[in-house]
Amino acid sequence: PRAIALEKGGAELERPFFLMERIDDGVVVGPFDRAGFGNHAEALGEQFFAALGRLAAHDASASPLAAHLDAPAPDQCWRIALDYWEKVIDTDAFAPQPIVRAAIRRLRATPPPPAARIALVHGDYRSGNMMHDGAGRMLAMFDWEMAHFGDPLEDLGWALNPVWDHFQPGRACGMVSPERALAIWQASSGVVPDPAALDWWRLFNAVKGSAIWTSAFREFVTGGRTDPVLGLSGWYVQRRQDAVIAAMLSGTPTVPTARDEAQSDLGHILTGTGLTAAGAGMAASAHDAFGGATFTITGVLSLLAAEEAEKAAAWRLADIAAMRALLGDEAPREETQEMTLSALDARWAQLAAVLIAHHDRVAAEGGDESALLAFYRESAARRELAWPG
């Protein structure tokens, strides 16, 4: 949409903000909507990635935003972006994240070449921020609050993040194949990406996603757990992102996880509660879109919790055993055999912190990382939850 006003002081909303024109009569598809874009996927994919290419081709220095945003040096785009999001993880993570730390370690060890050009980066260019008319025509891109100047491959890498595939592996943002998306973007932008640079930005964006989900979970917990979207992002999406990162690190494809159906009493209770809440949400959405969505997401969280109930102890114990085997004599002595989930989480976190330091040493010495990368894949697969339905 067309920008209307920028308010730097932000007294009215307690923070700086900008206004954009209103777009009516459009459709926005949620990021976890299995139906995705239906028969219009290919047509929308052409427009979606072409628009992103045009943004990359736009002369950033001619933008009115040039008066408000600093333009980084081409060889510093990656460092500025990675420093920022790593700091978010440092600040907001409740527990060590060995998979994410392995990705950050690799990103710092193998920086990309300088940006081919400095462009206006949207910062959150994905299918869930696109409005279309329901008949195959793209209308607008929303959520520009993370816009900045940088390497245009940052936006492309974010759009190619598999978490946005609408459960259609091999379709970027649930629309077109990654290869087709890249060809469209390349033709529209006039930029031929260095393959190594694009790989770097794709892995970076998986880390960026993890940082966002980590912050969401902290806000969910410290904010009184009142917004279920934050809980969903910081739990379900974070685990899915871990699986994506583990696959990228090992050069293997991501594999959708199968749902563990409820067998325990707790699982059955959570399943029933989830179905009731989701049903109430869908019924309420006809007259209260926000309230209905809140009920529906709460129901989804309950259904995911039912799945977690079936494997919560099992995956923790399996990870703990695997980390102790990897660490050998480096593994700390276990002080308790308590089997509550909080106690298992504490044991897991203690070992994860030691594992991160162990991987640091292995990488610094040029050692064999294959066993560590295999553990990350297995751990992510054990923890990942399958979307209900």
C-alpha cells in the first residue's frame, strides 16, 4: 500500500509508527492454512516473486526512506543482520539452542560475498503478508515495520524459508517451486545471485526466524500467556524451524513429521478440549473475526499439546542419552533422576550448553562434525510437532 505518514515520536501509540493506505475486499491466507492458494498458486507465485524482484531492483538511494535509514556498506550487510538477530536470541532465549548456535557458527565462518546492490529490504516478505483478490491477482504486501536497507537476498531467503510452504514441500510460500521462484525474481530484479550467497541468506533467515519465535515465546510467558499466537510461534513454529535448520546444516531435505495420535488420558483430554475450542472459534468467526481466531488458535495449541503429551518425556530422555553419548567424559554428572518435565528440561538444558561449547571446539579444530549434525537432525525430528488436520 501507499505510505501516508511517518510518526517518529509515536506518543499516540507509545512507539514510532507509520500509516499506509487501506486496501479493501482482499484475502490474506494464514501461514499454516493447508489449502493455501488453490488453483491460483502459480499465478500468484509469478506476481509475488516478480514484485519482490522489482523491490530489489529499485534504487534505494532514490527512496524517501533514504532520509531516515542508514545504508550499510555492501560487505557489511550480512554482519549487521546476523549481529542483530543473534543478540535477540542471546537476550530472549530461555534455554540453550544448540541447533541454532550451530547455524550461527557456520554463518560466521562462511560469510557471503558483498551485496550485489543495496536495496530496500521488506524484512518479512512471505505469503501471510500478501493480500490477493481471491481470483489470482495480487493486491498488496503488508507488514513493512521491519523494512531497512540491505542485501536484497535477505528478502528472497526469507520467502524461501520452508516454514512458509503451507505444508507443500518443494513449493516456495506454497505457490511455485524454489527454482521457479528464483527464476522469476532474477528476471525481475536483474540480479543473478551467487549460489553460495543465496545459501548463506537462506540459512541466515532460518536463524532469523528462530530469533523471532524465541522472542514470541518470551513475550507469551512474561506477558501472562494471553496471546495464543505468540505461544504457537514460540513453540510449534520454533520446533519446525529447528528441523529446517538441522536439514540445511546437513544438506538433507526436510521431511514432514507424522502426527502422534493421543493414547493417554491427558492426550484425550487435550484433544477433546482442542476440538471444542477450535469448533467454537470457527463458529464465532462469522460475527467476531478476532475472537473466533483466538478460540481457533487456542484449540490448535491444545491439539498440539495432546501430541506433545504422548512423547514429552520420551524425546527428552532420548536427547539426554544421545547428548551424554556424544559428550562422553565431558558430560556433567547427573544430580537427580527426577522425571518431571521441568527436571528433564533442566537436565536437557545443562547438557545442551555443554554440547554447544563442545561443538565450538570441534569446529575450531576442524574436527568431524557429522555425529553432531546427525544428532541435530534426530533431535529436531523427535521434538517436531505435526500440524493438526
